[in-house]
Amino acid sequence: MKISNTPDYFNRQDLVLEKETGDKIKKTSLLVIGAGAGGNELLKNLVLMGFGHMTIIDFDYIEDSNLSKSTLFKKEDIGKSKALVAAERLNEYALHDNPSIIGIHGNLITEVGKGIIKDHDIVICCVDTMNARAYINDWCVRLAKPFFEMGFENFDVNISFFCPNENGFQVCLREQIGQGNFDSNRNSCSGYKKDDKNLAKIPTIQFTAALAGVLIATEIVKFLNGNSSLKNKTLFFYGRTFETLIISYMPDLTCKIHEEFNLQTIEVDTPENISLKQYIDNLQKITNDKILLKLPETYVISAKCHGCGSEIVYEKRQSIIYDYERWCTHCRESENFTEQLNFERNVNEISELHENCEGQILNRKFDSLGIPENEILFATGLNEFPPKYYHFKNKLI
């Protein structure tokens, strides 16, 4: 048998898909958030179909319980980063001529920055927390990115696909999950995280993760081929009965996210070690406007201990401070420790920046206020009324 010097990995696939679709597969960049069981199966399918431009984000580490549901992980990988190991394996398996598969170990919201969503053609959400799913959905709407999303539990699977047309997003994941903040680990009084030591594992088996990965990969290729069947819909598959249900959504008139479609952003050349003062000066030169720059979220520098009134230094974004951290270590270890509010907090925190801020703050760097490198920042111009609004995307140089 004559063997070609040029391997034809996709000759069977080309019998199903048009050549134009094969070319799109090679060129399309994918952002996959979550490299657990569903992400594993999805990524494996995508790389075998010829996708080669992918970024994988996950802040979790491989555990022994992951191995029964994850095709990309081995026993010797236990304790390593899911995203980094997945990217390493996929680069080995890739059939793309020039693959660029990158793993990022970190939290998309607090450590990576939403600018990375703008840098990719398609976004796929493989995470299991409602708050993260809502966050990713909202930024896909704002940045006009096709958004695929999966979920599975026990024998059941659901996948969703939401995509803009020329007039914007008609519907999005918010039509399915509703409005508001879904972070269940927020303390209703303090606003800080609860330490959930009994965090429940979602009951599932390998089959459901595999099926979710297959269905999402299929719908992505169908979308690129021009014949999507799940655009603005959710497919439910019930494994115990093998029944399927497809739900279409009506626009929710209370959803304001749709109005933020196709957010216009100004890319700003940002030296790696630039100070916040230099950055604000640069923005004011670009816009010819006085700038009030908003942080991605409130950054807490310090506060008084609720027990003894001593200063506690946090230097953290508010969302990653645990509720018990309102008390100093000494008070928490005391036999008489009680969660009583004995002192005013006197919190030293920052939520916005301008050129007249305290000098010590303006001399800081981005990362010292919890601002990721690839972030999109909101700003208000102060020279005109009504004020102008700006959105700046950092571009490291």
C-alpha cells in the first residue's frame, strides 16, 4: 500500500463537512473555561477535529477522583494544574499544522481578566458555578462573542448556545438562569465569602461528561458549517430514559445585559511596570478628558478587627476575603472568640482612581490592586455633561 508523505488526517471528516468549514476549524480561536471532566471531553474532541488555537483557563488542581472522568489526565498528574496539564497533552495530540494551545492556571474573574474573552472567536463555558456562568455569559454579550455552555448531573446533560446577530443578542443565558448575583458563598451581612468546608460534589458519571463534550463539539462545528440547530436554545438529555428536549427562549425585557451588546473598547499600550498615575495620565492624553477609573471590584487594603480593634492588612479584592477574616488571628484563636461586632470596621478600601488620589496609591502597579494584566476597565470622563464613558483594554508591551 502506498503511503502519502503528506498525512491526510481529516479525509473522512471532509466527506461530512465543506472545505470552507475545515478552513474555519484551523483558523478559529477558542477560549475554554474549565478543564474538568466536561472540559476534558470537549477539548479532546476539538483537537482531534483539527482545532489548534485554544486557550484553557482553570484554577483547580487534578485530584484522584478526576481520573475516572478525564481523558487528558494520568495518575502521575494528581496535584498538578488542570489547565496546564490539559494544554500539554493537547499539544501532543494536536493534528493542526501549527497548534497554539495555551493553559492558564488562574481564576478568570480575579486573576486572568475579561480582556481574554475579546481576544478569542468563540467562548465555551465548562464550569459548574452559577456565578461564573453568569459572568462569562454577560461578557460574551458585551463583547459580541458566540457563547457555548454545558452542564451535567447524574445521568442528565444540558448544553446551550447563544449567539449575536447583526442587531445584537436577542437572548442569552440570563433568559434561562435569571438576573442578579448567583454567588452562593456571599455572606448576607458582611459581603465576604463563607468558608464552606462541606462543599458538595456534583454527582455524575463518565458518560454524562463525555456526552456533554460530544454535543458541544458537534454544535460548534455545525455553527461553523452554517447549520446550527441550537442557536439561542438549550438541549436537555435525560440519560435514564434517553429522552431529549429542546427549549427556545423569549427575550426577557428586564435583562439589561442585551443593551450592552458589542461594547466598544479602546486598546491601550501598557508597559508591564507602569504606575497607576502614569496609566491615568496616558488615558487622559488618549481621550483628552479627565478620567475617573473604576476598579473591577472594591480592593480592601486594611480594616479593624471586629474583636479587638487591631489593624488587619488584607491587600485583596473584596470577593476573595473570607468572612472569618474580619477577626484577627489572635481573636480567632481565643477561647472567648465570638462573632460580635465590637468595633467599627474603619475599612481602608478603594473602588475608583483619579489623578488626585493619594500619591502612595497612584505610585502602585496594577497587580498591587488586584487588576489582572488582560483586563477591561471602565472609566467616566469628567470634562463634559453628560459625561462620556470609556472602556479600556490593556495591551501589554
